[in-house]
Amino acid sequence: MQIQSIQCFAGRNIHSHKPVIKITLDIGELYKSPTKDLGNFNGRLLALFPGLEKHYCSLGYEGGFVERLKEGTYIGHVTEHLIIELQNVLGYEVNYGKTRVIEEPSLYDIVFEYKNEKCAVECARSAVNIVSMLVHNEEIDIEGIIKNLRAIAVDTDMGPSTKAIYEEAQKRGIPVVRIGDGSILRLGYGKYSRTIQASLTDLPSCINVDIAGNKQLTKRLLTESKIPVPDGDTAYSFEGALQIAREIGFPVVIKPVDSNQGKGVTLNVKNEQEIEAAYNEARKYSRVVIVEKYVKGKDYRVLVIGNRVAAVSERRPPSILGDGVHTVEKLIEIENSSNLRGDDHEKPLTKIKLDAAALKVLRDQGIDKDYIPPLGERIYLRYNGNLSTGGTARECTGEIHPYNADIAVRAAKIIGLDIAGIDVTTEDISVPICVNDGAVIEINAAPGLRMHLFPSEGKAKNVAGDILDMMFPEASPHSIPIVSVTGTNGKTTTTRLNRHTLSCLGKKVGMTSTGGVYIGDECVLKGDNTGPASAAMVLSSREVEAAVLETARGGIVRKGLGYDLADVGVITNIAEDHLGIDGMNTLEELAFAKSLVIEAVKSDGYSVLNADDKFVRYFMERAKSEIILFSKKSDNPIVREHMQKGKKALYVDEDTIFIFNGKSSIALMNLNEIPITFGGIVECNIENSLAAAYALYGLNLSVEAIRKGLATFRPDMESNPGRFNIMDMGGFKVMLDYSHNPAGYSEVMKFLEKIDTKRLVGIIGMPGDRNDSSIYKAGKICSKYFSKIYIKEDNDLRGREPGEVAGILYDAVISSGTKKENVEIIYSEVRALEKALLDAEPGDFIVMFYEDFERAVEVVERIGKQFAKNTVTAGPEILNVG
């Protein structure tokens, strides 16, 4: 058995709207052996993983998987369920999985849900190894495997604070993405996006955070504002620490000037003999230490969020209760075995450490680790109640005195923090700290939320909700308008047209397209950028006020979507293209993949569909939001049926576009007013205009704004580069277009049929990753229209041999009746274009289906200048038709 590939889908994808991983697994010769024929395989598997007995499987009821095992299922299927079960054992609630043969007899795709990507990948690897060892009747160290997986989970899981905010954001429908493997989250999209690391938001400056991290500087600022803090000073040497302690009087606290989680802190230092050890412990974490008066009382954490106290916890030092039988050391071991305690922050409580600090506390009580406390005697292991050292917490928000709450809020403001953990020591938080000699001990810039989320005593506080309330106040937006456009042809033009119209309204639009990623007018990344990474780039920019995302098949199939939900999803059409790639072998499979765009639309959003496309009814069944149909025909029966139900539609009647708003039809504009339709003769751009118009209408743009956008979007190299761009060379014309499949070629030919020209010349080619049939069809189409044909090849052959694509095209045009003397094969795209331009006759109309648009434009402009030197014509001139 061998894993051949692993793909992770973090967002919505064609397999599931939840995050999933797909592994491709070769089970080798095991395809011959169902589980019932593998000796005691089933028994050993269930003995090791009894949780598998609850798996439903395809039978739809608990125990279904066990029945399948007994009947005899295959190893790929078993591996899927074991991956899921390993994640369940680790505490992840996942249940979705799917296994299918992708290549007979032994190659499987296994798709499974996950919560922790890195841990899930390791679960997959472990499952494959376990199954293999079971098959070969080898001994398996299950405890060792689970221990290793738990360690990975601890290292890579979100901490409790981060996880709580992440899950709360999901509940509220706020887009949330974990950045990397740490505790940084991005919340929201575009101009409304925010970033938070654990409980530290993007609002405080580095200076504010640094001040909070410097305990002495914090004390100075608080003292200036008359907030009570312990008396003390900083020491750079042992002698200095000793002198400060003598001056302020024992007992004292010695701690690093800039540590956290209680690291290096020694409380209740009672005499000069204890100072040296405490000083050395603090110096492990900082060159400078603080010596301050030990304030007696209870340890409280006051959580300030915004301008109010959100929660208060009394932090209690870690302790164990004597049973008259076990030693202190054994009682700690027993307590640490609780499911509530973990090694770090992964569980509500942290394991108690029997370290030097704990041994000192035991000595102060006159005992050691071997002491056997009587039944009911409580033994403390720390003076402080930090959860990170094993402490517990009691929820007591309702007890805080208004004076103390005001002190906490003021302290956070002084340091400049929107979220702060204010550590207060006082005998009773319900009494003003000025009355009972309490003090503010520290201020934390990224306070842990665990004690408030999982108190040992009292009700949990939804402080994650409080944080999101502050970051995204009620009724405030957290996302920008998002339009996602997919389909076979017309995606780029439709996307650009949407962007252009929104820009006309003064919005800074982020766009992904085959031409690049744009933020406003700036291209920040050139090339074909239509996948999820490009979408994420746009949506993470705080400059962006609206996003229009061209969403191509490749990204959808390989990585899923780069956003959660769009406001409008558009499918332009489905035609033969990219078949045979990424497992997409039929138009039906292609339609299934692209339907993800209309499934991932907000419930109050719109799915814009082409009623002239043969898959429209299929898409209507899959859409999750209100459907808007568009058609080039006023009598389209699907549109008519849709309108009769009071649903929105867009259609053309006598060269005028009409918007049906569910009640009545409104004339939008005449096709002659839309430049990219060339007076209504470019049918594909009529479709693109319709798709864009209702996408914009779905964003609540006015009819006037849509009219302006359609009327000012031109078929030139500024508005729509590489799509029906026509240049006048004086005696002849050249058109550059990116059609790269039979359907696209056909649309260009429909246009050519309607123009007046002496001779049509084609410079044709096809991407190498298209199948032979598609390439051949394109050649036959070209043969019917072009009098002269130049066959070229793309620079990127996409897996083909040199000359292979050109050979298929040549065979197609010759077999379709084109004479050999009218066909030339020139492999270089640039040289083919140069030859066509230099051989052009007066009245020619040359069409170039390019691969490299910029190089093609460069050639046309260079040769145009050569012509200009010999004639009075000042070409080339870009035609702005319409």
C-alpha cells in the first residue's frame, strides 16, 4: 500500500462544503482480497478500534460498517473509516468520508473530513500503516501511534482562545481563516477585514504591546495615573535585588521584567536566604528583574474588552487533597491523569508540575513530595493561580465592585489596549482595592481566555462573543460585496465588465482573472490568476471595497474556493473544454464542478444562470439562493416559466435588453449601445453583458449605474485586453482573441460571418492539455471559414510533443477541404503572426488565437510602424466599435 498524493481542501470544494483531504492510495495486490478473506483482519481491527462499531457507512445506520466488513469490503474503504476513527479518538468530531476506485484495479481516491489539517494528514499515513500491518499480521504499537498523533495535535491545534473566537465567528457567519499553523486569524473580507492573534487584535500598536510586556514600565504609567500598584523597583544584580527587598520589607515578589504565564516568578519570598534562588530563577527569563512588595490576597483576573469588564475570575493556586494513603507526588500524578488536564493549553486545565517552585511551596508548608497528607488536608503547589502552572479558576464577574471595574478599564486605556487581562490581588474583589490594600499587579496584552471559557467553578462566559461584538459591532458589516464568475467561455469578459461598472461608482474593486490580480487599477500579480489563492489575496486586502472573482475549473477541482460565500454567483455556460484533466471527462462532470460557485452563495444572494445553456435546469436544482435567469431570446420557455412564477430574469427582445424584476419588465438598453457587442453581432458578448448586468443588479446597483457600465466598457486593450481586440493596419485588420476551445472558436466565427471583408486569415493553435477530439474540432471549424491558415503551437506544450498539436490541426483542416497550399505550419506564435502580417493582402481580416497577448501586441505594433514608414497611414489603430 502506498499513498501517491495528498490534497488538502481548506474551503468549500467539490467533495464537501466542509474542509476535506483527498489521498490517492494504491492498495497494490490487496485489491484481490476483501476483508472477509484476510484471516483475523476484521477481529484485530475492531479489537484495536472498537469505535468503528458505531460507524454508519453507506448502509445508513450504526453498525453498518461492521456489516460491510463481515460481508467483505476492500482495503481502500477500510482505510477511509480508520482515518476518520483515528481523528475521533483524538477528540475531533468528524464523520464524512468517501472512497472510490479511480483506476482499476488498485488505485483509490479517499476523501475525508478534517478539523486539524496536519494531524489529519498524519492520521491518514498512520491508518495506511496500521492496515498494512494488520494485513500482514504484524504487531502494532497502537499506544505509541496514538501518543505520537496526540503530540502532533497539541503542537498544531488552535489554542483555546483562538479556537473559541474561530468557532464564534463561524456561528455568526463572519468569514474566518486561520493564517499558518499558529494563533493568527483573519476575520471578514476586504476593507472590513480584521486580524487577531489569540486575544490580541490588530488595533493596539507595537508600542502598546511592548509597554504591557514591560512590567516596570507598566507600573510607572499606572502609578502616574494614581492606580495602586505594589511598591518596588528593578534590579540588575543580586546585590541590587537584595537592597530593594530590604528597603520595601519582606515578604517580596521577584519576577522577570518581561515574561508571561508566571514564568520565572517567585512569590512570598520571606527572607534574604530565599532571594538568591528567586533572583536566579527570574534571570532565566530576563536580564532585568523586578523586586516588589508581596501583596496578600486572592488572585483575580479582570478581562477588559473594549471599554467594559467582560469577565472576572478568581485564580486559585494548584492544589491536591489528601486521602491519607498517597504521597503528595502520587496525588499530583492522580490529579494530572484527569481528562480535564493537558500538557499545555489544549485542555481546560494544565497539568500540575512538581518543579523547583512547587518544591519551595511544599517546604514553606514544612513538608516534601513524599509527605502523605491526611484525608481532607489541602496541599498547595504554587502561590499564584496561573492556569499555565496548573491553577484553577472560579467565575465571579458579578462580584466585582464598580470602583474596581473602573480601575481595570482605566488601566487598559492607559496602556492603550482594547483587550487586556488586568491581574489584581485583593482580599475581596467586591470591595474597592483602595480599602483593603489591594493592587493591580500586571496587565496582559494577549490574555488567555481559557479560565473564562472553562471555569472550574461557575458558569462559562462567552468572552469570544464579547470580542467579536467589539470588533464587529451590531449591524456593522464584516464583508464586502463578492461576485464569483465561472463557466467555460466568457468568464473573463463578464468579470471585467462587473469590475468596470463597480469602478465607475468610485469603488476600489479587487479582481481575479486570467489577466492577473487587480487591486483598483493596479495589477499586483500578472498571469492567469483564477484560483483560490488569488481570491484570498483580493479578499485579504483592506483597500478592496468590492470583489469580482473569475473562478476557473482548475482551482475549483484542485483546491476548492478561496472564499466562503459570495453575494452573487454566475455561470456563463458549459462547453467542451479541459476534458480529460483532473478527472473531469464529461460535460456533466464539468457542470458538477462549476456548480460549486452557485452552491456557495449567501441565502439572500443570487445565482445568475444562462437559460440558453443546456445545463440550466441542472444548475437550477443545485443553486442554494434565489435564481436569476438570462437569455438572448424573449421566447425562451425556461425564462417564461421562471417569470410566470414571479422570479427575476433578463432577456433580449428586438435588440433591447429587458430586466424583469419579478413584477414587470424594464427596458435596460439597446444592444447597439453596448460597445462589446459590436452593434449586437457578437453573440457571446451579448451573453456576457446579460450575465454581468444581472450580477450587478443582484448587488443592488441602479439601472442607471448598470447602463453606464455597459455603455463605457469597450472592446479595446484597456477595458478588455485579448478579447475581440481589432486593430486597423491601414489596408487590412487584425483581431486578437483568446478563444481556446471549439465553442470559443465557433463564437468568433459567428462574428466573422457578419462582417464585410475580402479574405479571412486565421492564425490558429490550441493548448496541449485539450484532448485530441477538441483540437480536431477546432481545426474543422477554422477550415470552414478561413481562406488562409497559419498553424502555430503554444510555447507551453502542456505535456505534448513538439508538432503534435499542429499535426492534429493540420489533419483536421486538410480533411475538411482546405487546400494544402493555403495552410502553413509555423510553430512559433510570434513568427506565424509576423508572416501573416507581412503576407497580408488589402481587405484581409486576420484573426490570431494567441497564447501570449503582450508578445502578440508587440508584433502588431512593430510591424504597424514599419508599414507607417512606407505609407501615409498612421497605423495600427485600435478600433473602438460601437
